[in-house]
Amino acid sequence: MEAGGLPLELWRMILAYLHLPDLGRCSLVCRAWYELILSLDSTRWRQLCLGCTKCRHPNWPNQPDVEPESWREAFKQHYLASKTWTKNALDLESSVCFSLFRRRRERRTLSVGPGHEFDSLGSALAMASLYDRIVLFPGVYEEQGEIVLKVPVEIVGHGKLGEVALLASIDQHCSTTRLCNLVFMPAWFSPFMYKTTAGHVQFDNCNFENGHIQVRGPGTCQVKFCTFKNTHVFLHNVPLCVLENCEFVGSENNSVTVEGHPSADKNWAYKYLLGLIKSTPTFLPTEDSDFLMSLDLESRDQAWSPKTCDIVIEGSQSPTSAASSSPKPASKVGSQEAEVGSDGERGAQTPDSSDGGLSPSGEDEDDDQLMYRLSYQVQGPRPVLGGSFLGPPLPGASIQLPSCLVLNSLQQELQKDKEAMALANSVQGCLIRKCLFRDGKGGVFVCSYGRAKMEGNIFRNLTYAVRCIHNSKIVMLRNDIYRCRASGIFLRLEGGGLIAGNNIYHNAEAGVDIRKKSNPLILCNQIHHGLRSGIVVLGNGKGIIRNNQIFSNKEAGIYILYHGNPVVSGNHIFKGRAAGIAVNENGKGLITENVIRENQWGGVDIRRGGIPVLRSNLICFGYSDGVVVGDEGKGLIEGNTIYANKGCGVWMMSSSLPHVTSNHVSYNGLYGVAVFSQKDGSSELPRGHRAQENFSEDGDAILWETELEKEDDPLRRPITIALVESNSINHNGASGLYVQSSEALHVITNVIHANGDRGITVAQSSQLTRVANNSISCNQQSGVKVEAQCKVELRGNGIYDNRGQGIITKGDSTIVIENDIIGNRGSGLQLLPRSDTKVIKNRIHSFRAYGITVQGRAKALVQENIIFQGKTNKTIFQQISNNRECVMQNNKFLVFKKKSDTWRLVNPPARPHLENSLRCPSAAHNGQKVTAMATRITARVEGGYHSNRSVFCTIL
């Protein structure tokens, strides 16, 4: 190896012909030779490892095409397996007296087979001593009675795996045993092929067919590179057992059953196995290995589904396109007045000056003309996100979410959660890693306080992968679970544990099914392409569902029903073929800070007694509505950003009593918030909307557990009237709020701004709809429209700069009291024929139309209002002489007098007055408030008070 010697390449070629003992001697020559021997890893060491008949590929059975990090290390582990089963084992023949004089006894090798020393295994065991080696030569060995192992022995099959078959029932009564390179089959008299109650057993490179293996605590076992065909492994109260690199095929029941709490009594092998586990590389992901969780959303979509990697909103499909009735970007045009329709409402023919905060009154006026200019600032509740989600979505642009919404890796989540980290690092009961479970009924069944940990396994083509019941705990890290005929992971009867970093997909039922008080932590998983739901929580099931990707499932991404009550936070739920999250049949849940996008049905669907807390979520780009509150749905919907969905932002159906507060509802294709009831015989839905079906996980509630308990939740206060409070509802394609309901509704302290139709439309309201302290501004048509036979109270609202009338009413019981109706393109207030309205203590102004307009025989009481003059004198009033049902009294108006005169909305200041409104405590959550508008009227005046008039209306 010195200079002038042979080249290294030639040395490697020569050393590649050496056998294992010679390689060992060469490595002891010097450091240079040692390093040279190590450099043969991919050549000679690989050849030795694969050429050993008692060894299998180090990454068998899951990844036999992937080379290990070191062939030499893999071969070393195989080689040492024949020695480690005796490590620290007790010598049954040792004694204090003779320990000083005892000589080391060499292990004997006993040969069994035709032409060899023994004809049967039983006869060889009868002559075996401590730690002897029994070699079975090729053949079939059938034992007619149960074999009892009383001394530690090693039983090894000679030749290739499959050449030695052993039909026997073995009961181990000694401290340790190793079996290698054998095919086990059950004897005719017992299905149990192997049993142990106290000792340690090691299986290496064996096949087990059509029988059972049973280990009871304090017994332990270590199983490596074995195949189990229709074989069941029973582990009862085991303190620790290790199953590595095994294949379980075609089980008629469970492949592995872990039952009972780990025994407090531990045999000699417990510490050895624990040290072995800690010395092997962990399966906890690093930043590099968990790359799927650290990439942006689009890259992750590409990784899982190359055919759907582009998430592009095309022009014709965009929520802001004309097909979905979204407003187009504003452009400067002339201030041409719109034509008056059949009901007196003006169309949207003027430019949107909403974002500038200025009234459109001065857009085409000369400086010499009289002018009003309104300036104000509207501040709604803070959305969950800022930046790009405050502007309109661009047609044809890919979805780019802010970097703050990229999911954390599993390692990052575990570092934040010390309890989860401790759970991930714990080992109790049974450790199953790098195994393959396929083509059978069940994978792993953990019951009756059992403990099991599963790492890096594959579960495929089973009825179910893992069941955890009866106060048992499981830890599942980075497993693949797919094509199960039922649910992938099933927990019930207070089962729990950690389910983290798994890939769960293409299962016929739910990816994870949580029932009956089970309470797992589900963290950083990918749950996708299921034929039903991603995760189901029911029957008082709980759990923490955090930081998962749940996508492309046929039914709801997360389905909560029958008093299920999980905490769902920080997940990305997208591209589902139904709802993102469905809460049904008295389901509960705290649902916070999730990204719910591009689902075919509602982003969140709440029906039939569902009462979740839905807080601080981003619900966007859905192909239907953002949030659907169906029949008898309830709950708190607070602080969410509901953005760019093709349907409505929030859709509320009959008998639903949600509390919708402090949400940012913007750029949705239809209504911002729609309240619709079919109870009064009206089966027609608002334009552009299609009814959704109710759905359930099994279609029949009897199939689900119904032994439910009722809990008092302090997060949910009783609500008897549906409430829409303190929301920012802006830039939606149709009306900001649409009401067609026979039930009472309160609409309080909302900002309803720049929507593509009216601000508020009340199409049906047989019970009272109370609209109080809202800011309704810059909408494409009227601020508020009340249809016939509706009961509506409008109190304390600020209705500014809408392109049609301020308020239009046909209602038979409308109260308009103490509102500021300022700067609207049409009339401030328009009363249509056969309406019955009380107009009291309002401040009304219109630029080009009348302050108050009455059409036909309308019944009205107009009292104590202030009307400001608009552009010309005729816009103030006209004497009424032929309508005795319209009573006008104690009103006054202001006209231009001098250019230096200025009026402001004072005493009281500009409405809405939010500080005086009745708001529930939850509406102030996170400091989200709607601030009052600062509105100013500056006028060049030419006239004074017309004290000789008491009527400020015009009949057209």
C-alpha cells in the first residue's frame, strides 16, 4: 500500500475474491488496509450479503430495490443475529461453587435428517445442552406430539429457505431460543406453532403458514425477515417485542394482536431489546426527509397527483367572471344616470368609487357647480390573512397562498409539542417496523390497554389496517395505508395515541375512523383519494387533528357527527369531491386556522344539529359555497376569511341558528351571506344557486353508535335567533346579504361594501328581520331592498354611496329609524306601491334624485327626518296632495345658502354607532371590531330652512 505499490483499483479487485474470515484478517493489518476493506461495500460486501442463504435483502419486503446505506453493516447485523439471542442470558447450570473452576464449554452442533446423527427434532432436543446448535437438513419434519423446549437452543435450517419444513407445536419453557431459515406449519393436533410465556425467542428468515404464534408477558420476541401466510401472532401483556422486515399475507383475521397492558415483570431480554431499538436509526423525519410537508401547496399536489398539478382558475370558471355574476374591475366612465326599472330600482351604470373612499358626486362636475363630497373610511374585522387575499382573484392565475400557511414538517411540530415528541419516542408493548401487511382481513389489532408502535410499514389490500380499542394506545409513524376495504385506522372505546407522518389513501371507507371517546393526536399525515371521507369522528369521539393534508376524498375531508368533538387546527383540506369539513347529526368540534380550498361542495357544511366552533379559517376557491349551514345547523362561525368561492360566502338554510360573526366574506361569485328557507312553499332557490344534498357516512344512522353523552360546552352559548354580526361582506358577485326566510334574523354591525348587486336584499321575511348598526356602502345597486310582505326593521345603519337607491321597500311592515342614508345615486328612500313603512328620525341625502320617493298608493309615516338638498333644488321635495295614507310631520330639510356654509353629521355623529350596539362577548374575539364611519358633508349653500313645508316626499 506504500508509494510504488499496486494501484488501489487493483487491490480492490484482488480483495474481492477473499472470503469473510480472510477479509477480517486483512482489516487488522493496518489502518490503510482497514479503510481498503471498508471501500469494498458496494462490491464484495454486497456480494456476501446477497449470497448468504440465511439472509434477505436489507430493505425487504417494502423496498427490495433500494440499496441500504451500508452493505457491510447489513451483513454484520445478519451475522451477529446468530449470537445476540444469547446476550446476557442466564446460564442455568451456573453455580457459585463451581463458577471459579468451570471451563468454557464449546457449543455442539447436532445434525438432524436422513443419514445424519438424529432422525427427528425431538430426539435431538432430548440430547441437547445449553445453547447447542441443531441443524435440520432439507426435508419435512412432522412431530406427533408437543415439543417442550427446556434448555436454550438454536434451531437452524440448512440450505435455501423452503427446503426445511417443520410441522410442530413448540412450547418454550427456557430463557431463550433462536430459530432460523425454517418453514413452520401447524401440527395436526394444534393450530399453535410456537408458544412462550416467560422466555425470549428470536425468529430470523423463517416462513410461517396457516397457524398461530403466541407470546405472553414477561416473554419477549424478536422477529426479522420472516413471512407470515395466514398466520396470526398473539402478543399478550408483552413488555416489549420487535417485528422487523416481515411480510404478513392473506390473514383470515388479524395478522398481529396486541392485547393487555405491558407486563411489569420483565425477562433478561427486555433491556437488550430496548438498547437495540435505541441504537438503530430513528424513523422520526428530518427537515430533508419530510420534504412533502415543507413544499408549497402546488408542489405537494404535483407530488401526489401529477395529472392535476396545475391549479388554475380559468377566465370562464373564475369566481369573478361574468358567468358567476361577479363585479368586474372598476373603470372611469361618465356619470350617466341609470334607467329606472319596473320597481323603481336603478341599475349599476356608474363607476365603482368604493375603494377610493369618495362619493361619486363630483366625478363629472365643474368647480363652479354646487358640490357635495363625502369622505369616509370603512374598517371591517381583520381577516385571517392579509396581502393578496384582500384583492380580487385574477382569472387564469395559479393559487398562491402566503408563506405563513405552508405546513410545518413533522419534526417541527414535534419540537413544538413536547408531549407528542415524548409519545413518538416511547416504546412499549410491540414495535412493528418496515413490515408489509397485504391481501388479508386485518393488519394490527390493539385492544384491552395494549400498546403498539408502528414505523415505516405498508398496509395494503386489507379490510382494515389498524384497530385500536378498549383504552389502548398506538404510535404510528410514516406508514403507508392504502386500498383498505373499510377504514384504514379505526379507534374506538377510548383508544388513543399518535398518528403522525403517514400516507393514507385510496381506502373504501374513512382514512381514520374515531369513535366512542377515542382521543388520538393526528399530526402531519397525508389523507387523500379516499372513496369516502378522509377522517370521521363520531359517537363522542374526540382527538386533535393538526397540520395534515387532506385532499381529493370522495366525501367530506373531515366528517364530524353524533356528538363527535375533535379539535381541528392548521390543516390543509382541498380538492374534495364533497365538503371540506362536514358537521352533522349533533356533531361538535373546534375548527380553527385551517385552509379549506377548492372543494366541490361547501368548504364547511353544518347540518342537522351540528354545532361546531368555526374560527379563523381560510375558506377559498370552492366550487360551491364557502360555509353551508343546513337544516337545523347551529354553531359559531367567527373570524374566518371566506374568499373567492363560486357560490355564496355563507349559505344558511331553514331552522338553522348559527352565529356568524367577525368574518371577512369577499369576492364570492354569488351572495356574500344568503339566508334561505323552503318552509313557506317557495321551492325556488335564488338565481344561480343549486341545492345541495344532505349526506351521511353510511346512509343509515343505525350503523353508527348512538350511545351518546351530552356535554356542556362553554364555547357554545344558546342562540334562539340566527345572528349575522360584525362581518365584513364585500365585493361579492350578487347581494352582500340575501334573505328569503320565514324565521327571525338579526343583522347587526356588519360592513356590507361594494357588492355586485344590492347591499341587502330581503325577498321574504314573515318573521322580523332586524338590520341594525350596519355600514352599507358602494354597492352596485341599492343599499337595501325590501320585497312585498316582509317585516323588516332598519335601525342605526349608515347607507352610503350605493349606485341605486339607498333603500327600496315594498314591505307591509317596514320600520326605517335613525339611519344615515347619504350620497346614493338614486333616491335616498323609495316607497313602492302597497308598502307600509315608518320613516322616523333619519338623515337622508341623494345627489341627483329625491330624498324620499313615493310611488303609487303607499302607506307611510314620515316623521322627524332631516333631508339634505342634492345637486339641484328639485331633488329635495314635492308637495303631496293626492295620497292621504302618506303622513308627513315634523321633518326638515337643508338647502344651499352660502358657499362658506358647511354641515357635518353631528349630534349624533355619522352612523353606525357601534359602541351602543348590543354585541355578544364572542364578537370581540381577538380584538376584531368594526369601527364607526367618519362621514362629512361639505356643501356650498344657497338656501335656508323651508319651515313652511312639512312634507319631503315626491309621488311619481
